[in-house]
Amino acid sequence: MRLKSLKLAGFKSFANPTTFTFKHDITAIVGPNGCGKSNVIDAIRWVLGETSAKQLRGGAMSDVIFAGVEGRAAKSLASVELVFEHTQDEKHGIRHELNLYQELSLRRQVTKDGKSTYFINGQQVRRRDVVDVFLGTGLGARSYAVIEQGMIGRIVDSSPMQLREFIEEGAGVSRYQARRVDTEKKLAETRENLQRLSDLQGELKKQQKTLARQAESAKQYNQLNDKLHILHHEDLLRRLFEAWQYHELKKGEQGKSAEVLAALEAQVGQARKRLDEHSARVLEAQWLKDDARDKYHNAQMAEQTAQHNFLTVNNSIAQNDEKIARLKNTHAEAMANIEHTKSELEQLTQQLDELLPQAQQAQRELELAKDTQNDAQNAWQTQRDELNALMQQKNALQTEQKLLQTQVARVQESLEKSRHREEQLATALQNLANTDTEASELKKQQAVAQSLRQRLDGFGDEQELKAGVDKLQQLVNQHQAATTAQDKQHASLMGEYEILHKLVHTPAPKAKQDTAVNADMVQELESLPVLQTALSLTAKGRDLAGVLDKFLGFWLGARLADNPSVAICQNDAQSVKLILKSGKKSDKGVIASALYASDLLAKLPQSVSSHLVRLDELIATPTLEIFTRCYLYLGDTLPDELDCTALVGVMILTKTGWLLGSFGMMHISKLGDESGEFLVQRNKHLQRLAELDDELNALEEVLGKEQKLLKQTSGQLQTAKVELEELLAQKNAATVQLHHAEKMIATLTAKIDNEQIRRESLLAQHEQLTEEKKALSLELQQLQAQQQQCQEKLAEFAPLITLANQSMSVQTLRIDEVNALLKQRSETHNQLQLQINTLSQNKTHAERLLEMAKTSLAKTQADSEATKRSQDELHDKLPELLATFKQAQATSHELKVASDEYEAATKVLQLGQAKLQEELTDCHNQFTAAQTAAAQVSADTAVGESRLQDLADELTRFDEAFNLPAMLADFRANPNRQFVDNFAERERLKEQIAKLGAVNLAAAAELAELEARVSPMDEQIADITKSMTKLEDAIRTIDEKTKSLFLGALSAVNEQLNALFSKVFGGGQASLSLMEDDSLPKADKWRAGLVLMAQPKGKKNSRLAVLSGGEKTLTALSLIFAIFKQHPAPFCVLDEVDAPLDDANVARFTGLIRELACDVQFIFISHNKLAMQIADELKGITMPTAGISSLVTVDLQEAEKYLEPAV
């Protein structure tokens, strides 16, 4: 199996549809960094089922879709397709139901939502199907056949179980492991089913026991309940009799209570009449008493009002006297306040007149002091400005002085650095004084290189050998292509031949037999040949094959009977139909030997016989008597005068499908569901089989010649390749030595040139340094002179600044004196102004108090006069109010006496009324008691009647024939009958029922249903147990096969690993061994992980971790190629695995690839020119547009053809 092509569309940087075709054994993918070479590896791993976006250098699966660049929109779909050829090879093919052809196409596509879809040969499948197809081939998303960038170094550091996975894949046990996993899943599911079934059976058996107990309890319950039912019926009759007796008793008491109730009702009416008459007299007396009491109350209210008015006037007179006295005192106080306020007002006016002139004088002195302060402040500010100007000039000179000091220090430091640099240059020039050693070594290496070039020129013509190898390779490829094409054609023809042969010589499948009516006959017929396989037509029959198909379609499964005893003689239509519809085609075939014909031509009309063709004229083989008695009617319509009853022993079939015989007319569709064109297709198949036979014979002859030529050419090619490889190995060794010598020459030449350039550079630097020192010395002298001038100017400014500071101090003292005088005068002025303001406020307050005192005095005089007038009016009303009070007091006394008399009379009448009320109450109570007793009797009677009815209803439920009137009549006829109280017996039965507890009356039915469910479970458990045994046997078989394959592969890989390791390292040893795992049982020790040991030549045993990067890479490559030698995968993809290798190791690496290329197709990515040289074809990946990868293909063999004429 080979990889034919890889198609990418919208995958990562491959925005445009790109197809990689792989025609040769070794293909190199080259290109600059970042152009998308590793995306090809990612595409192969992705289409093989990789599900981790991280492994594909992305964050999500949708990241593999082209994301777009400037000027190019993003894609919504990414698709990758692998196409394999020769997938049905015996040795390296794919054994899977989805592999239907010699080519297999695997495609995967993903959309923006991250959903992936897989296709095999255009048919959508699951990822699991993709993994299943490639199980055991060494291909997979993370198999040893696809080595991504950086992975080759990690193989050496892999865990023991990861190393084991590589060997297992190389051993081809992955398909067995997948089958074992599926079997274990089935076994686990079967165990779960068995456990569930066992649990269910146990639970059902528990339920069965429980239901059995419940069924027994239900049986006891029914027996006890029946007894209780009888006793309860007897008790109901007893209670009915007692209820009837009680009802009759209450009916007698009800009549007596009605007579007593009527007498008491008459007594209550008489007592009520006497009470009503006396109550009328009491009401009249009560009215007179209430009228007298109302008049008395009114008189009493008038007396109280007159008394209140008199007392109110007296109180008002006393209050007015007190108020007049208070007003006199208030008037005297107001007069005294007015006099005092006037005296204070005159004093305040006099003090204000004295302070105003003083305040004006203080204001004038304050203004004069402020003017003096302003003059002193201006003089101080002027002096301050002069001092600031001097200080600024001094600061500028000081800043300039500091700057000059910094510059002097910088120049001095530069001079010191120059002197130090000069010393270093002198030392460097002394070190470069002698170059004779390098020159002598250079001459020696040049002589060695010249010798190697002469040796290389002495080798034979490599191009001639390559041309011979290429020519032989082309011949081998041509023969292989021809052989492959002929194999494909031969396989296709053989497939068609086998199918047609099977169609022609295999009988049709037998239909299912529905009845056993003819079972004995069928058993005998099974050993006979089938008509379908022996039938052949004459030339005339082939022309009428379409019509014969209709007639013989339901006979094709018939058996050919040589023994007459097999024949069935049936002449009536009913029996014929029975046999034809029995459901077995062989039964239909027997009909032929059951029909016996007479002379047909003598009995049939001429219009019919002229269109008849006998069946033996159309059928060449087999020769049967039945065919002489069967005819085809080729006419369009049958005449009406045809009598089917005359067709004894003969059958006629029309072109429209009607079958005629002594049984009548029957359409062929009634005989079964057989239809088709068997004879037409059979003729075509036989003709095609003859053609295929000739074509296969010719093709096998040509194929034999091609295979012989291929074998001869392959031998010649192998010999030429060995010669070419020996020549190339010698040339490569000489080339490596020459390359080393040229490298040494270039190194020494560059070293000598660099030393000369450095000497010249150092001399130039020394001259430049001398000039810089002179410039720095001159600059230092200038700076020191400027520093001296600045110092002298600073000395001149010192006395000027001192004089300015003295003048500033004098002005400051003057300002302080002026400020003190201004402060004193300001305080004096403020004190006077404060006194004036205080006196003005006091004067205003005194004036306001005087006005208020005058207003209060006027109000007091007005109130005094009004109070005196009111006092006079009250003295005038007082005698009249006293007379009114005395008159009201006398009237109130008279009305009180009359009210007391009426109240005494009313009390006498009320006592008589109370006595009559007591008599009425007694009568009414007696009537109520009698009425209650009568109601109780009526209620008891109703209760008795209701009880009778309830008992009757309950008895009716027990016995539908129960009749209450008849039973009551029986009670009246026998009123002294006796009933036994069976309460104790009923309680005993109830107690026994209660002891039974809750009873499931449906337990018996449930128990029967449960037993029907439990009974088949034992058989089901036995079947599941057998299935588990078979699955466990299958797992053991798989384990034995896996163990055998794994240990065999491990031994073979170890042998190849040691050989390859010794080859690439020139010695040493390497091995894979099972690690010691105490947790595993002895029988499973072979399941432990693997440990890789490597000991390069000349080194002691050491850990793999301390090997160099190149040694790790070569060790990992030895392991991978050892696995390939044991179990070659269809192709191997390597991504820059030669990066850590030097040229010598790259040569060893390419030698391994060249050695395995005959069995494995190699695709590798590399930047190494030596690695590129072994490739048959170069695939260049470029990125002409940023972010979009493009493919450029160069066939090196074709390129060499174009170069040959130029050479």
C-alpha cells in the first residue's frame, strides 16, 4: 500500500486547494522557516483522526481553518484528503469491509463550529471507522509513522508504556487490542445483565415467598370472613328485632305525651292573660311616676341655673376689685420708669458730645501714620531690589564657576582614559606581532585539500552510473506499473468471472417452508440436482428467452427426478394449487413429473395448435419428458372455444402469463413471487463468461512475461544501486574530508586577514588617540583660565553686597518703628470709636424704653376705667338674681314630694306583676318540659324507625331476598321469640382476622403471574453464562495471540535495533527489555512497560538523559527504523529530525532512509542539503503572499534528464 496523494483545501495556511502527489519512494518537503511546511504534517495527523487542538498547535479545532489575511477572506471549511493505492495487497493491504477497491480515499473536513466529518471513498463514516480501517497498519494520529518536529528527541525520554505502544503498533496487535476492548465491553455488559437478572431473580423469589405467605393469609382470611359474615347476619336479625320492639314502645309513649301537652298548654294561656291585665295597670302607674320625675328634674335644673348665675356675679365683682388695685400699682410703677429713663437719656447725650471731637482728632493722626508707613515701605523695597540684583549676579558667577569645575574634571578624566587606552593599544599591538604559526598551518591544509580534489577527480563517472540506475529504475517502474495495471485488470476480470460463474452455476436460494404437508417428499428431493444449474437453451430457445422466463421462472428451483417414484400424480386443480402454494420451489418442480399428456394436436383447434411451440424444441438440456408435454402459445389471444378440461397431462403458457391445464386457467403471478429474466440474463452471462475466459488466459500469459522481466530488471537495478552506493559512499567520505580541509583553510585565512585588519585598526586608533590628547590638554588650559577670571569677579561683588545688606537693615528698623506708631494710633482710634458706638446704642435703647413706658401707662388708665364701669353693672344685677334663685328652690321641693308618692304606688303594682310572672313561668316550664319529653319520644320513634331501615338495608346487602314488611309481620306474629347474642364469637373471629394483619387478596393471582416470570429466568441465566464463557475464551485467545505477536515483534525489533545502532554509531549496543513490575502477576509480566538501553561505542553504560542531542536522535531513529523493518507502515513522515545532526550523522541518517525506501515510502521535511540530495522529488513550500502557502514541485530525476545534455 502506498500514499498516492494528499489534498488540502482551506487548511491553515493552504488557502487554495493544493494537491501533493507522491510518485517516488523518497520525497523531501523544503522551504524557508514559517512558510507552512509543518502544516503538511499537521494535515496528515489531523486527517488520520487527531482530536487534540493542542497537538495541532492550536487552541480550538476550528483554528485549522484558514483565518484570512489582508486582501483574502477567511474560509468557512477546511478539508484534507489522503488517497492510498494498492490497498488490497496481501502483505501490506487493509483488511476492512470499507476497503472495497484497490484505491482508498480518506477525507476529513471541519466547519467553523468545530464539527468534523469523515469520509472513506466518499461515504460518510465515524472517526471510529477511520481508526478501525488503519488498525495494524502502523498509521494513526500519533503512531510511529508520523514523527513531528521535536518528537524524535522525546521518543528516547518516553515512558515505558509509551515505548510499549510503539512496539505493539509495530507488532500489528492494535486490531486485536481493539477487538479485546470491544469484547471486554460486551463481557462487562453481559456481567451487568447477569447481575441485573440475578438480582431481579433474587428479588422476584423474595416476592414469590412473600406472595406465597400472603396467599395463605388471604385463604385464612376468606374462611374466617365467611364465618364472620354468617354470625354478623344473625346479629343483624337480633338487632332488627330489638329495634322493632323499641320502635313499638316509643310509638305508645308518643300518644300519652300528646294528651299531657294539651292540658299544660291551656294552663299557660290562662296565666298569660292574668299577667297581661296587671301589666297594663303597672304601665299606667309607671307613666305617671315618670312624668312627675321629669317635672322635678326640670325644676331642679332651674334652681341650679339660678344659683350658678348668682354665684358667678359675686365672683366677678370680687375679681374686678382685685384688678382695680393691680392697675393702680402698675400706673405708679410706669410713672417712676419714665422719670428714670429721661434722666439716663440726658447723661448719654452729654457723653456723646464730649467724645466726638476726640475721635475726629484720632482719625487725622491715623491717616498721617499710614502715609509715613507707605514711604518707609517704598524705600525698603528699592533697597531690596538692588540687593537682589547683586545676589543674582553673584549666583550666576558661582554657577559658571561650578560648570567650569565640572568641565575641568571631565577633561581630566578624558585625558586619563586616553592614557589608559593608549596602554591597551600598545599591548594589543605587541600581541599581534607574530602570525607565522597560522600561515604555516594554512599552507598545510591547502596541500591536503589539493590532494583530496585530485582523489575526487580520480573517481569514476557518477552521472553515468546514476543514469544507468535511473534507466533501470524507469524500466522497473514501467514493469511494475504494467504488472500493477494487469493485476488490477486480472482482479477485476476474475471478480466479474467469479460473480457470473456463481450466478450461472449456483441455484437460487430456497424459500421458507410454511407447512409440513410434504416434508417427507422435500427431504428426498434435497439430494436431487436443481434445474437452474443444468438448464441451457437452443438457438430458437434463446430467441424466446424472455417468454421462457415467464414460464420457467417458478421452476428454476425444481429438482430433476430420475426415479419415477418421486413423481406426484395430481390431476385436479385444487391439488395443483395446494402444491404450487406450499412455499417451496422444489415442490413446484415436481409438478412436471406429475402431469401426463395425451394427444394435444388431435383435440385442440387449428387456430391454437398452429401457434404452439413444444418446450423440448427450445431447451437443449436437460432432456425431460415433461418438456415434450409443455407448450408455449405465441398467439396474441386465445379462442373462446378452447376447453381447458381437455388438457389432461398438458400445460400451455401464453405470452401474457396465463397458464392453462386440466385444472383450468391460472395467471402465473398466482404461483408465487418469482419473476425476472433468468434465461435472458443466463445467455448473456454464458456469453460473457466465454469472453472472460479468453481474456484471462491472454492476460495471464502477458502477466507472466511482465513479472519475469520485472524480476530480471529488479536484479540489475539492485546491482547498479550497490555499485552506485559504494561510489557515492567513497565520494561522500572524500567530500566530507575535503569539506573539513576547506573549512580549516577558510578559518585560518579569515583569522590571518582579521589579525591584519585589526593591526591596521589599532594603529589608526593610536594616532587618533594622540590627536584627542592634544585637543583635551588645550581645552583644559582654557577652562582653567576662565575659572580664574570668574573667581576674581566674585571677589569684587563681596563689599557691594555687604553695603547693600547694611542699608537694608536700616530701612527694616525704620519700617518697624513706623508700624509700631501706626498700631498705637489705630488702637486709640478704635477705642474711641467703640465708646461712641456703645453710647449711641444705649441712647437709642433708652429712647425706645421711654416710648414703651408711655404706651403702657395709657393702656393701664384705659383698663382701670373699663373695670370700674363693669363693676357698677354687676352690683345692679345682684338683687334680681337672688330672688330668682329662692323661687326656683321652693318649686323644686314641691315636685319632689309628688314624685315620691307616685314611685311608692308603682312599686306596689310591680310586686303583684312579679307574682303573676312567676305563676306564668311555672306553667310555661311545665309545658316546655312536657314538650321536650314529647319531642324526645318523637325523636326516639324516628330513630327507631331509621334504625329499622338501616338494619333492613344492611340485611338486604347480605341477602337480596330479604323483605322488611314480611319480617316485621313475622315479628308481630311471634313477639316473644328469643335471639342469641353472638358478640363474643364475632369478637373472637375479628381478633383472629386482626392477627393476620394486612391481607393482600390479590396475592394468589400475583403469585401465579410472578411464577410465570420466574420460571424462564434460569434458562436465561444459563444462556448468559454460556455467552460470558465464550467471551472469556475469546479474550484468552486474543491475549495469547497478542502475547505471541508482541514477544515475537519485541525480539525482532531488538535484533534490528542492535544492528542499526551499531551501524550508525560504528559499534556499541542498544536493546529494549521488559521492566520489572512487581505489581503484575508472573503470568502477566509480559504486559509490563519497556526500558530502552543504549551504549554508544567507547562509552560506558549511562543514562539516556545524559546523551547528547545528536546521540538521542540517532538512537530514536534506530528504534523507529527497527520497528519499520519489523512491520513497515505504508509511509513514514519525518519533520526536521536531522536538525540536531552534523554532516557525518546526516549521511548515516540518509543511508538508513535509502536502505528502507524499497519497503517504506518516505516523506521528510529538512533544511539540510545533504538530506535533500537523496530525495527523488522535492516539494517546495513558498509563501509569495503573506499568510498563504503555495506548492512548487521538482522531480529530480526529470531535472537530471534535462541536465544531462548540458553536461
